[in-house]
Amino acid sequence: MAGLRVNAQLLRQVLVGFIRDEVSKVGIRKAVLGLSGGIDSALVAYLAAEALGAGNVHACIMPYKTSNPESEAHARLVADRLGINCQVIEITPMVDAYFSLFPDANNMRRGNKMARERMTILYDHSAALPALVLGTSNKTELLLGYGTLYGDMSSALNPIGDIYKTQVWQLAEEMGVPREIVEKKPSADLWAGQTDEQELGFTYREVDELLYRMIDLRMSRPELAAAGFADDFVAGIHSRVQNSHFKRRLPVIAKVSNRTIDRDFRYSRDWGK
């Protein structure tokens, strides 16, 4: 669809400028991110290196014992290509210590724990460096709620949160992300053999076509049906977007005063600068 096509050169300039400006606004010069070996984190690493300089970008590779070795290899490839600082931190001891208390935990609980363990590591590095944590969740994932609250969905800045997965591929091509990363099947690598599209039950390209019309163009159910989308697909995606909205908002605060944070007391992040 034409609306999902981006001017990749212009988008590159905008997102590089976004990272540079937002990091400098808070008096910090560095950024830290988790490198998973997937296209989203690879793209953010490329954007950050261009915005801040390779020496100011710090990447953590955080495998679990069941992680695909290819993931770490691809993460190392990105770090080597860019010349950014990189450290491998194995999360197996921390995760396994917790689940030794809950051996019957299912894959969802284990995956959520891994995602949150990784984010605690990134925020520890954020304090140590100091650096801002860069998010790597794209617009498709955020709208579908396909991520872990206070895990991979957490960050100080997210440069790709307003571009769909389809557009991530386009920008990754523009920036020269390695072909083996661009072309492989998307996977959170939470357990052996897991792929995003298999777990979701549809492809990113299919759902992006729907989400763009539903969210950006605000098309009604009848309009979406006329565009050729099956009613059950539309209903299912609408339900996902609606039911995951809490993940896209700050915690709800009970209002008992005249000025409540994020309700009546709302300022931009650089207020007073």
C-alpha cells in the first residue's frame, strides 16, 4: 500500500535528529540498548551510532540458555559493523534462580521474566554510564500489545515506535543493516523455534495493511470490509489494540487533588530547560 511506503532518506534524517536532540536535552551524551540479533534492535543501533557516534553507543547482548546461537552471532555482527561498545551478559543464572521456585511456569511467564530481566540490566547500565535506554519496539508491536510491559516495551526514548514493521524493513535497507538480519523471520527468541508471525497467526505485512487503515486512516468496519479485510480478522485485531491499550499508557493515578500527574500536571520532558 502506498501509505506504508516511506521516504527512507528523510525518515533516516528525522530519526537520527530525534535521538541526537532528545539525548542532549537531558544533558547526556550516551545511549544504551539491547541487541537481540533482530532487525528492530539492529536498526536502532544504526540510527544511534549515526546520531551520537559509535563511541557513545553501548549495546548489551543478553542471551538465555535456549536462545538461538544465530541471534548472538547477528547481534555481534551489528556491533562489529558499527564499532559500538558491546558486552555479552548471560541472563540464564538470574532467570533460572527465580523459576527454580516456580518450575511449572509456562512459556509466557518465562518469556516475560526474560524480557524484564534484560530491561533491568539495561537500566543498570543506564545509571552506570550514564546513558539513556533506547527502545526497540515498532508501531505494529506496540499497537498489538506484542511485548512485555516493563520489559522490551520500556525505554527512555523510542525512535521506531511510530513506524510499522513494514517500514522498519524499508529503513533497514536504506541504512545498510546486514542482509542476513533483514531477511530472516522475525522472532523474539523467547523459546526454541519461536517466531513472531507463527505465534501471532498472521504476517506483519498483512496486519500492517489493516492497522494503517484502521489507525492512521480511521477507516470504519464497513470501509475495511469493502477494502477486502475479513470481518473476523478486523474484529480480532481491533480487540488486540483495545485490550492492550493499558500497555501504552503510564500507570493510572487516582485523582484526589487539584493537579494530578499526567492529568492536569502535564509538561514535555524538557520542561523548564
